[in-house]
Amino acid sequence: MFKDNEHQPEGFQVSLKEALDNLKYNSEGLVPAIAQQHDTGEVLMMAWMNREAIEETLQTGRVCYFSRSRGKLWRKGESSGQVQLLKELRFDCDADTVLVLVDQTGPACHTGRRDCFYWKADADNVTIDKTPIIDPKELYK
């Protein structure tokens, strides 16, 4: 469906059901989801979504992922209070990745850092280049 309609003009629409039916979920029924701060473009985290998480996110306006470690839906911020409010949800051209533009409250990372991408690599080393903005013990008490 996505590939077949690449040539369509701006404004062309399909139903949400058809789009979700045609996403390329992995063998576990999941697609990668990249969370990006809507107003700064900052990439915050990568997580997984299943169809139910996408539908809930669109219905409630609060971002919901699928936690592989817990084996269930995970509403961002349900234990830390650091919620993500949905601003926009997009699918990529290959229909195998979701981009979630959010308004992030506080840190997005369980380490207390603003984002999960705090390991910076160069040709010789990989270095932590960001400090937690909140102690993780405070996030999850």
C-alpha cells in the first residue's frame, strides 16, 4: 500500500486501518519507533510499538510503546512521571519505522538523561557526553 502510493500527490489519504494493516511488523508484531522532540528536533529515544500501542497513542494523545522486557504495553512516564505527549505520528516510506513527534516532560532516558543517545563514538573511543538531569533513583521511587 505504501509503495504503491508513493507517486500520489500531497493530500492523498488512506484509512488508518489500511495503513496499520500494511506496516511491516517484525516477527513479534513490532515496529521500531523513534521519539523526537517536536519543537527542537532532538532525537530522544528508540522503542517498539505494536498495532495496539499505535492505536492507543493516536486515540489518547499520550505515547504508548510495547515493552519487550515486560511483554506488555508501556505508557511512557507511567512509573517515572516523565510523559510524552503526542504532537504527530508518521510512518516512513518503507512502512517499517514510526516517527513519534512528542512533547517530552523531563528526561526521556531511564538513566535520567534528556535522551538515550549519550554514548558518542569516534574512530578510537566511545564516550559518555551527557550528564543525567535527574538522578534515576528519584525518577523511580
